[in-house]
Amino acid sequence: MIDSRPLRIAIFSEVYWPMVSGVGVTLRRLTDALQGLGHAVRVYSPSYPLPPETKDRPEVFRVPGVPFFLYPDVQWAFPRQGDILEDARAFRPDLVHVATEFSMGITGLKVAKALGVPAIASAHTDYEQYASRYYKVGWAIPAGWHYMRWFYGQAEMVLCPTRFFERHLNKRGVGNTGIWSRGIDSTCFHPRFRRGEYRAAFGAREQDVVVTYVGRIAREKNLLLLLDAWELLGTRRRNAQLVLVGRGPLEAEIRQRAVPGVHLTGLKQGVELATAYASADLFAFPSTTETFGNVLLEAMASGLPSMVAAAGGVLEFARHGANSWLVQPDSTDALAEGLDRLLSDGVLRAQLAAGAINTALGRSWTGVDADLMADYRQVIAGRRIVRAA
């Protein structure tokens, strides 16, 4: 008989609302989905500054944290083990889900062991790419993988966002993996949110092409290469505008650079974010470090053709000439050529946009959530069998 009773899930993560990142947004949506299905969720995460006049989410247990020196927007947690264990005992989880591999993840594994419940880990970030290319600590990669193998080995299943990243972990000795993919709500991201006044704010007329990027304004997203490519186009841009939506440590440098036709909007959420997508004509995504690429799927649902670096988890669903235009990774010339082609070819943009919408419509959250719940229940049932034996 299939166990269908409501579950109690404890999630441990360094990032959670109001911190905006792919991991943070994914976990907040997961929490909302689980609660909507009647399950109970408790999230253990560091404290982040809350928006003005905003109360914290009721499911969160906060711990002290300080900005992480390599990435100051992320809080490095200092969990009080005794307080967390006391709270977790009162919550009585059926399963612990650890979403980050640092102090909060370790605390989650300790709580699972103390309470005698299973732990699932989810892998979200390609730390190898970050270490070797952006933080200049490639020498630490072997030791890092030694630690990762130990950490993931404490979990009864390691969930990966794509087959691509699952293979990456398997090759480095991480086993017992599964897939927790990503979906899209096509009612929240849709072409109907297009607004002429949004475009006009950047000096774009209806016949002009607005290119947009959405995500962290950070070095690992290859935005400086995108700016180089934009400048390389010169007069071939005509009156095209490049709108960068998000926030991050590169904002000041990009503003100081003052590239013509480039605009920074800051963070947008909800309807404002949907409008930013749908009001553009082309999505530019030069990042090569994605384990999935949530924003690309959001752009597709919004009816945007996309120019995408052909690397990483985006290749799970990005198809060259069908729903996106793939270009050589880490190449200014390739980005410039891709932009030039798409800026000048409205027929191609329309073809890619149609394919993008079809892709998004086939990736609803319903199936993704059902698969995750099946993994949760499988792990819980397996632990019960071991206990009985």
C-alpha cells in the first residue's frame, strides 16, 4: 500500500528567502508547494535583512550568520546545535533535506542522525567551476571533492537538477544519485505581461529590439563577456537596448563602465519580473556555470527567443535552432556573432520563441513535485524497513 499521509520535512540551507538566488527561490517554491499539498515544513537558515515592514516567514528558524568573504551576499551560518536540535525534536520531521553543503548542511545531517530519521541532499551548485575560474583556488578542488564525497555519502539520496550534473557527480565518486528537476508556472511567466511603457523607459520603440538578462549580476555569470560582445557590435546594434535585471557585486563596475545602451534595473520579483521578461525581445544567457538554469526556463515561458552559452545544465532542455540559439562558451566573438544574427533576423527570433513556449508548457511543476514526493517516501520507507530488520 502506498503511504499517502502528510509528511513533516525539515530543510537546512545557507540560503533562503529573502536572499534571492536560484537555490533560495527553488527552496521557497518547494516550501510553498509542500505546504499547499498539506505537508509540514520547517526551514533552518541564517538570518538575512528583511525587506522594510516585512515579517519573516513563519516556517523559518533563523540562526546567526556573517557575510561569506568569497560571496558577501550569502550568510555563513553559525548554528547553535542545541537550540536547533531542541526545535527539530518539537517539529518531529519524517525526513531531513539538506540543500547546502556547509555549516547548515552538516547541522542537518547531525539532526537527522540524532533523531533517527533519513536525510536527503540536493546538489545545486557547480563549485568546481567557481573555484577554478572565479575565486582562483583551483588548487583546492581535490580536497573539495574529498569533502563532497564524504558529505553526500551521509545522505541516503543525492538529488541533482539535471542528468548533466548527475553525471558530473558520478564521475567524481558521488553515488546514490537521483533527479529533482525544475518546472515552470506558465501563468506567472507569460507573453501577456508585455508592456510598452516598460520598454519606453529604456528608450526602446516597438520596432527596436530589447535584449535582457535576468539573474545575479555577478562575475560567474559571464556578464563582462556579454558587455564586451555588446561593445564589439558597435553600430550593428542600431537602437537595441541591453537590460540587466537583478543585483549583485558587479553592479558598480558595470555602471562605472557606462556602455552605451546598457541598463541596470535592480532586483525585480512577481509581476514586475514577469513584465521584464515579456517586454523584451531576446534573452541573453552567457553563463557556463549553471546546473539547471531556472531563468532560461522563465524566459522561454515568457515567449522569448534566447541566446545561450552551450555549456552546463541548460543543455538538458535548450535545443539549438528549436527553442534557443546556442553559442560557443566563454567567447566574446561567439556572443557578438549570436547577438548580431538574432538582432537582425526577426523570423528566426519568432521561430525560437514558438519553440520556447512549447518547451515551457511541457515542464509543469506538477510532475516535478510528484517525483520529489515519491523520492521522499521511498527514502522514508527504506529507513523503516531497515529499522524493522
